[in-house]
Amino acid sequence: MTPRTIIEKIWSRHRILSDGDRDLLFVDRHYVHEGSHHAFDKIAQMGRALRRPDATFGVADHYVPVHQKSPGKGANADILRMIEQLAQNASSHGFLAFGPKDKRQGIVHVTMPELGLTLPGMIVVCGDSHTATHGALGAFAFGIGASEVAHVLATQTLWQAPPAMMKLVVEGKLGRHITAKDLALHIICMIGTGGATGHTIEYAGSAISALDIEERMTLCNMTIEMGARSGIIAPDDKTLRWLEGRPYAPDRPDWDAALAGWRALASDPGAHFHREVVIDGSEVAPMVTWGTSPQDVMPVTDCVPATAEACEARAYMGLMDGQRIEGLSIDQAFIGSCTNGRLSDLAAAAAVLAGREVRVPLLISPGSQKVRAQAEETGIADILRSAGAIFADSGCSLCVGMNGDRVPSGARCASSTNRNFRGRQGPGSRTHLMSPAMVAAAAVKGVIVDVRNLDTATVEVVK
Amino acid sequence: MTPFTTVEGQAIRLIENNIDTDQLIPARFMSRPRKNGYGDLLFYDLRRDAGGTFRPDFPINQHSGKEPFLIVGENFGCGSSREAAVYVLQDAGFRAIIATSFADIFRNNALKNGLLPVELSKTDYEALCAAHDAYPERSMQIKLHEQCVTLGTDSWAFTIAETSRQMLLTGMDEISYTLTHIDKITDFEIRYGAATPWGHGSGLGASDSVG
Ligand code: SF4
């Protein structure tokens, strides 16, 4: 048989029929959130029913207010209506949705994998571009628009043309304090935000095997920022250990039956990739964005580019050409999002914050209620609070500024999120993307610093 | 969906590359129902200065709502999957966007809504831009049957996947089309469900009461 990639294998297991240039694929998991209202309106207008309530799962994340001390802070009627609308759609169509008070609530790309809903070999879609995250578990996962969401609601299928495949091999060892976030930003720095357009990226190599599952999620999450719609990592023993026993993961004997299929997913030797990129993991430094696109990024030790092209982004960010990014003062900091809101991210921040105090406001929104509870149990939350950070509830919060949380115009925010687009954190906001440890270090010093120069505590996380 | 066959009119040009969906429509406006219209939200923050007045130098501010075409740079529509990025363009009166490349999800969203993404080769794109810059007022034509853009005596070809083209030409709704295959979908679901019983329905590992 011709050697096949992991995507080709998943594809052929899900192909219902072909109509020429595209195939109709069955969808295993369809995740919806408050923003899916356009699609529900669309099927309502057409008088169509939800085909598979058992394969549809909802969660409130984008609009959820996260400040428990003053619940509803920033939550206007519009925001509350968005959350209510999801609950209404869930009850009228009969699917499960996790509202703000549910223990299973969290950011869709954090909580669904945590619940064991995303499994290897599945096709997972959601009306959100960071659906690529779920590829870390060996699922073919991608974001779709509202028309496609409506299509999945009504048919549980999607028309797709096979993507071109890119193999991205990372060899070598990541250095001390170098995280999957730095690796992702390093790759974007090399290939650009359009570098993988039209491709699905399969990550491989020794540095990828060495990543734990949460780090793999960070990397797959940022794949969309390389222009690819989807990123995937073949399931290995780590994946299976991580999944076993999760609430919705199969129990024995189903588990054993599932395993056989999952182990056969890895790309065959000699499978065809349209492009191959090799990266040396040992060269990755702590990365910081300086501009208004994730590709406006550089090692923390570098200076803001003096090129004419960079002029507009520099002006928006209030930076001078050739200026060092290290030492740049910040006004506030944020740790959270589907990129870096997991327990290991909070632990990395705690390792920096232990015994220190923040100089600028640091908001921490855990990726899910479960992450929040685990941070409380392990004492991580206490470390964060003792350092003066605000340890809030779970939601997208400052990643996108839809829940009422905003970075004021002109203010500079060190952020563990994924997009530094103009105005993303609020009109006029200036975002610098970096890893959670780097954000914590910046919050402690009040300026952007190289976390490698700080002594850090050891914070144990049981994974 | 309004069918797209031949559309004629003027074009507006935006020189920037990598225009992301947060520029097309800031996230804070997306709770608005579609029926209320999205046209006024297009490039909301870029169009206005800090005080909220329209910046006269921003090309879209010279847009009368009658120009059906927008010429942009490369990697247009990158960023989030929000379909509202298509709604704003459509509701502002645009029928086609011309670029050297589009972000994947944006292209898909555009096609599903009848907004035509025209992708030209770099050389053709530059020739079109030069021709447009020379006579910005001149009307151009996009013919989907012939898959070409025409300006004066010049014409440039583009390609688009055949099924998408048929869908645009007829204005057919994709859900209805897919449901003509409902028997095959049902057969598949039965076979697939039997092979992976843990994945769906009552076979899911846990109940509603997960702690
Ligand atoms: S955390 Fe940010 S990127 Fe992730 S789903 Fe929420 S808004 Fe989107």
C-alpha cells in the first residue's frame, strides 16, 4: 500500500462520498460557544434540526466575565444575552453545554480535551480558528466559519478538499526556560504568518516527542498563526497516558479496542509531504513580539527592526527603530487563553512569582474551572495571589476583550495570548506576546526582561 | 445567496498586506445579529482617528457603497475564523475581493456567502494594480463564467474550485445540496458508529454529572 500521512488515514476513515474536487467528511466532535449564534440563527431560519446532539458540545468562554469578586464586572446586557443565548440553543436542540457556573466550563480548547472529548483520529471542528489546538492529541482539528458551523449542525458533515501537507521537524533540545510558546513564535519568525497557508502541519522530531501534552497543545494552537488551518502530532504513549481515565475517554474494554486504531495513525515512513521544514530546537530563545502581527517577533535580546516596512507597526506600538525590547516598561500583564492557560503555564508563572511581588497589575485567568481548582489544590494559586496577581475565573478575557476586560488605549500589556493585532485587547491597546514565565518576569520587574536571568523556584506539578 | 455571474463596477484599493479579521471587524461588535446589518462596522477602528472622526486618507472612507470590488494585498483575512469579516464586506456592498492570496478560513467563509475571492498571480496582480492606479475611476468587470477580471482592453484569468463556482453561479444553498445525499450520510453513520461505539451517543464514557 502507498505510505500515507496521519491526515490521509484520518481522512479516509471519515470520507462519506466525493463530488469531484472535494470530499464529504463525517465530523466526530462539533464544539460550539456563544459566538456560534449566527449559525443557530441560520438553521432556525431554514427550519433545520440539529442532526447529532450527541456529537455537539457547547461551552461559554468568549463572553464570560471572569472577576468573581465583582461578578458581572464589565458585563453589560449584550454580554449576558450572548451567554444566555447559548444555554437556550443547547436546551432547545438538546445538546450538552457548560455554562459559567458549571465545573466543566473553561475555554473550549482547554476544557474539551481535558474532559477527554477530543480523542486521537477524530475530526474535530469548532467555529473558532484555534481549534487547531486539539491536533496535539492526534485529532484532525480545524476552525470553521459560521456557514460551515450551520452546515455541521444540520448535517454533521463538512465538504473539504485535501490539504497540502507540511512536515515540520524540530530536533535538538529546547534550552532552560524555553517553552512551546517560544518554539511556536520562533517558527512564525522563520516562516511568517502566511508561511503555511493551505497546509496542515504535522510536527515531528525529538524536540516534539519531548514536549508534554500541554506544551503540544500550545504549539498546535499557534499553528493557525503560521497560516495553517490545522496542526497535528501523532499520538504516542504520552498522549495515551494523558487521556486514560478522563471523563469522556473510553473505558475498558472499549479503551483497548480504541488503542489499536490510534496506534496505527502515525504517518507511514515514506509518506508524501508537500513541504518539509527542519528546525533546530536548541537555537530557540525567549521570544517577544514587538509589532502588530505574530510575525513581528524576535528574541528578547534583539532590537526593534529599523526597516521602513516596520514603520507603521512601530508607530502603533510606540517604539523607536533599533530600540532594545528588553527594559521596555509595561503597564499591565495577562496570563491565560487557550494558548497558555493550562496548569503547567500557571506553574511556570508561579515559579517566577514565588517570593516576589508584581509591579504592574497582573491578571491571571485559568483556562478552565478545572485548572483553577487544581491551582488551588496544589498551592499554585496562593503563590500567584501572594505575589499580588489577580487570580480570576476562567474565560477568554483579555485575549480578545469581548467580556468587558480591556487594555486601555495606549497601554502596553505583556500577554501570554496568541494575537497581537491592533486593538485586539481593546481599542488602541499594545500587546507583546510571550511565554507565561516571561509575562510573570515582566510583571515582577515592570519591564520586559529575559527570564533566563532571574532565579526561579521549583513548582511541582503532578501531571 | 445572491448568484454571482458577471459584476461590473469600480474598485477601491487598499495597499496593505496581511489585513486581519480584527481590522475587518473588531471582536467587540460581533454580538450583533446579522439582520441588523454589518456594513457600518467595516474597518471600524482603522477608519476613525482617536476622536472617532473618519480619517479622510483611509481609502474605504471614499467608498460610496456602490463600488463592488476591493483590491487588497497578500494573505487577506488572516486571524480569527469570524464570518462577520465577510458580513462587513458584503453589507458594505462589496461582491468580490482581489488579492494575491487569502487566508484559508476567510476564503471558505467568503465562498459560502457569495463574496468572490479572486486570487491573481503576482504578475497579473501588479498589472491590474498598475492599470487601476492609472485610471482609478474606470469600471471593471468580473465574469465568473469565464473566470476573468477585465479592465479596459486587459483581462486576467483566475481559477476557483469547480463546485464552489457552480454554487456561486446558481446561488445554491450548500446545506440543501448536502442533504440530497442524506442516505449515504446515514449509512456511513451506522457503519462508523458500530466501529467506534465509544465515540458517540450513548457510548460516550460519562454522563451529564461529571464532577
Ligand atoms: S482564548 Fe483567545 S484565542 Fe482562545 S478561544 Fe478564547 S478568544 Fe479565541
